Amino acid sequence: MTTTLSVNSPAIDNSHLKALNQLDIPARLLLGPGPSNADPAVLAAMDRQPIGHLDKAYLALMDEVQELMRYAWQTDNHLTLPVSGTGSAAMEATLANTIEPNDKVLVCVNGYFGHRLVDMATRYGAEVSTLHRPWGEVFTTAEIRTALATHRPAVMAMVHAETSTGVCQPMAGIGDLCREYDCLLILDTVTSLGGVPLFLDQWGVDLAYSCSQKGLSCPPGSSPFTMSDRALAKLNNRKSNVANWYLDMSLLSNYWGKGRTYHHTAPVNMTYAIREALRLLAEEGLAARWQRHQNAAERLYAGLEDMGLECHVPREYRLHTLTTVRIPDGVDGKAVTNQLIDQHNMEIGGGLGDLAGKVWRVGLMGYNATPENVDKCLAALKQVLADLG
Amino acid sequence: MTTTLSVNSPAIDNSHLKALNQLDIPARLLLGPGPSNADPAVLAAMDRQPIGHLDKAYLALMDEVQELMRYAWQTDNHLTLPVSGTGSAAMEATLANTIEPNDKVLVCVNGYFGHRLVDMATRYGAEVSTLHRPWGEVFTTAEIRTALATHRPAVMAMVHAETSTGVCQPMAGIGDLCREYDCLLILDTVTSLGGVPLFLDQWGVDLAYSCSQKGLSCPPGSSPFTMSDRALAKLNNRKSNVANWYLDMSLLSNYWGKGRTYHHTAPVNMTYAIREALRLLAEEGLAARWQRHQNAAERLYAGLEDMGLECHVPREYRLHTLTTVRIPDGVDGKAVTNQLIDQHNMEIGGGLGDLAGKVWRVGLMGYNATPENVDKCLAALKQVLADLG
């Protein structure tokens, strides 16, 4: 008995059949908000055949990735693992695993990703209150204390490195306040991990998330997530299941922990890639890595100043990995970014939200944080501004 | 004013710093339930520098991927796109976007993934009822009609290709029943897409999901999702937001559709990979692709029979991509799979759930569905059984 197609099947419809050429990707220098270029060693590591997600060789890899993520973040958190998606999935994982319906959540909003945290937290049934600052400013511990005392949230979420504004939030004292008010602290480190100083445990951060395609010089698709024992206690005491199966850490921790219980198929090749990215970070060392980013950023600031361009953020709060540059009066910002792509194969970003049309966003992240790239960027920008001026 | 690390920063803790060697992955022939081996052309496509997820070159790629997914699934659904995660994320996307709290959902359960659908649907607040069949059997249209008439669900979910049992569900008439009872039909095609005949529109399927690492011969991490206009109408009429931000199609369709509105950073290199996988499928053609899988499966059945081994599923319901083989009495199934890995670098799967310890699972999927691989598998299995016997 055969089930040959012609007998039982409808005819195949070829209306969506396209004959495509092999992939042809332009060689871009990615100096925008991300993705950044990958380290060629990371691409080489990714370009291997997959193995099974329960293969002992894969399980060994998982341990290595977890341990080096702890180093990168400066945390001892046992529950530290890559989420099988891009940074927004890891962001959602922090909220999904901490929020039960009607929990009070306080979100500090001074940019695009603060708004996203509000949107996500609301979907998980939280009673969300917000503390606002203009895009480009930071929060003070005094105003955070007042907000904690007023709202008494179970969870507070804030952004360490706001990719939409180029601000780096000073973290001293904030974790202590969250402990004083018995509240978990979630921190967005999407644009800081692997680029600027991060000390999760010293800062008293309970949950953090990041991405692979910025400071780690890896393609997007495997996203660091960590949670403290304090956060885990809240998870273990939930009355309801986590309202998201794919991101449920009570299940995922059994796969990434001792049980090795199958949850979902891991993005195996992305794990190869992030393992190599973390290996390279460990080889360079955090101090050297952070210094390299600082040097690149300071070279950029000096060059912009020479060109008469202004940064949007006061110097002391600037994020080394991502610089917002004010678009001068009379200049069409979009025309500039288009010409950078078309004539220089160079990507820089435009503004988002409150800063749309007002700034460019220049990223110097991971593999790309070099003096050569700063000089290329400044030269290209100078030429395009002259051409369009 | 510099912010040199040594001034403001705590000391770096090196307790999690490990010096690792470069990645060393064993060369496995993956003949289990997935991941399967990737086509080398897919790995080559993936091994390119990322570009921006709003780059016009990337936007062109997105259109190509969407169009070839429609061909692969035989659907005209406009909303057809890859989810930025592995197959379980795409599975969750079908439920998250159709279920509002207290919606009635009927799940047909005859294997592991039916149970997972129940778990997920429950988390989205559905009132779930189930129709059960033993692991290895299929559902009849008569019993489905009775269940629809009894429960009157808004959504029915079932599995076309049960990876845990090796059963392929006949689909004739089921879509018509769902329309008669005004219910959306969700279909799991994780182990059928790119391997066995699939005609979503002819079958009246409203939502389907799949993965990249089986019939498509791609690494895991980019997962096909599609929804019909009927399903979209339910999404557009929701009273509440989709309870999952990352998978919310009302947002994602603006990025994958005309608006190109940024939602989350796409896993760019995984899109390169699945685009190449779909290009190869289009080049081979669906009829030839399905026939190749059928031929490989029949060669396997014949070889197993020669060895005196039995398949768990009656021939007419066998899934060509995944065969469940009964472990003979007195044989330690786990010892066999371990020895296949250790001595032959060959992965086959064990049983899950009700079939744990009772079957092996042999996958012949995508790039791996060749007579040479069938022969390798049979020879290795014969030798291991002799060695252990």
C-alpha cells in the first residue's frame, strides 16, 4: 500500500513559487543602535552542523554559556541562561516570571524601552505606575525613593542603557532602595552588556536581560537572562502559572539546570555563536573591553565636537556604546542616513519616539568599537553633510 | 572629565571567568526527532554579516521568505511569517493570538504535543476541553464532529504530524467541520512542513505553525507561522490585548506588512538561513520533495521488517518524516541510542510520555531523507543490536 501523491492529493498550486538567486547581502558597517557587526570568529562558530539539544556535547556548551554570562554580568545568580529569541523576548521573560495579576509594578520611563516595559507589564495583568523623565535625562535616587514610597510596587523596572536616548543610568543606591521597600529590581542591559561597566550583584539587581547583537558582537537570536534567588522565591510562590509557556523559567530552569528536562528545542547554532562571543569577551577581559568602548566613544565625542555637532546627553550620563547626536537645524536627518547607506554602506540610526527627527544614533559596540570605525564614521558623516549642505 | 573604570567601579570578580577552547562540535548524523542536519548551503547562507532589520536589503528578504512559506504550506494567507524563536514559540503564537480569556478551546490529544497545546491554551485563560486517542492512533471526523457539537469551541487545535508518535493525521473533512461549527482550526505542522503533503487552504486550516530544523534542513530558531483572514478577523475584534507582546501579530503584522514598523529586532542570520532553506525547497519542488521523503520512509520500513523490527503506527497513518520503532522485548532502548551516538555518531530519539522506553524515533527529514542515510541507519542499528544482544 503506497500513498503516492497523485492518488489522494489535491494539485500543487505554484502561484507562490518563486525562483530565487542565492543570497546577496551588502557588506554594511553597522554603526547604528544594533544589530552591530558580528565578530568573524562568532560567525565561524555558528557555521557548524547543529547537534541535538539533549546531546551531551550540547549540555556541556550550555554550562559554559551560563558561566560566562555570569562573568559578563558580574553576578552569581544560578538562574542565568540565554532565552531562545531576541532581546525583547528576554525582556518579556523578566516581567512574565515576576508578575502575577494585580501585582503593582513601577516602571521608570525616560525613553522608548521604558514605554515598552509598561506595555508588556500591562499585558501580564500588572497594576502599572510610572515615573517619568524627559528623553535624555536620568533618574535620581530621591525621586525613586518617593515613587517607591508612594506606589509600594512588588517590582520596579528600569533601563540601564536607553538605546533610544543614549543615556546610561547611574545605579548607585537604587538596589538598596528596592530592598528597603521590598521590591524586585528589573534592569534592561540590552545596550550595556559587554560594552560598559555592569555589576548586577553589587548593584542589587534581581532580574536583567540583554541581547546578543550589540556588545557581544553576535547575530541576534540568543538573549541573556538572569534572576536572583529573591526573584526565584517570588516565582516559586506564585499562585498562578506563568502566563507565557515559552518563557516560563519554572520549566526552563529544569532544562538549563540539573534535570535537563526537555522544554523546547534550543536555537542550537545561536548557542554556538553566543558561546564564542562570550569566549572572546572572557579572553579580552571585562576591564579591557569596557575601556575599549570608552576610548572609542571619547574619540567620537571629540570628532563630533570638531565638526560642530552636539551630543544630546550631558557628558557624565553618556552611554559609551550608543551616542545620540543632534541633527543640526536645516539638515534632513533621513537624507543623511540614506546617503550613508547608499554611498558608504554605513548604517547609523535615526531617532525614535520623542527624539524622532531630532537625533542620529551612532553605535560603537563590541567588535565595532575601534578607533578605525570612529574615524570612518566621522569622515563619512563629514562628506555626506558637505554633499547635502 | 573621564569616567575611567578604576575610579567609580567596584572591582571585577573573576570567579566565573573561564578560559575556553574554541568550539569543538562532534559531527553527528541527526536521525532523531529533530534537529535534523542542516543543508550545507543553508549554513553557508547563515554565515554572513548581519544587516539592519530595517535595511531595504533585509526588507526584500522578508518578502521572499513570506512568499516561499506560502508555497511550502500551500496557502494564500497574507499573514504568513517566521516567528523569532523555535517551533514552540510559533505554536504559542497561534494560541496567544486567537484566545481571549474564557474562550472555549478544544484540543485533540494523541501525543506529547497535544498535551503541550492544552498547557499553553490554559495559560491564556481558555476553557479547554479535550478529545483523547491513544498515542499512535488518529482521530476520525465522526468523533471530531461529536466533540465540536458537544463543546462548541471557538478554536480547535490538533497535530498534523505528531513527533512523539510518528502519526500523520488525515485531514480530509476536518476543516469543513470547523467551519460548520464556526470554529477556527489550528494545525501543528512542525514535523510535516517540507516533508509530507500539506495543503492548508484546501484543508480549511486557519492557523498553522512549524519549525526550521526538520523538513526545511535549517538550524532551529526561525519558525513559520500563518493565519487566515478568518483568524485575523477574530484578532481584530479582540476586546483585550494579546497577552504576549513578543508574539502579538497585531504588532508583528505591521513590521512584516506594508508599515514596516519596528517591533523587535529580527534574528537576521536565521532569516538568511530559512530563506536559503525555502529557496532550496522551491528549487526541488514540493512534489519531488514529498516523494523523496516517502521513498526514504518506505526504504526504512522495508529494512526494519527485514530485521524483524516493528513500527508502532499502522502503515496507512505513518508519518514519512518520523518513524516510531518498537523496542524489542529484552532490549535496553537507551543503551542502543547511547551506543549509536558513541560509536556511530548517529542520533536517533527515544520515546516520550506514554511511549517512553517503548519506542525509538527515527527521523528522515529534509537534507537527511536519502537512501544512503536509511542504509547507514539500518546498518548501525543492526550492529549495535548484535553487539548488545
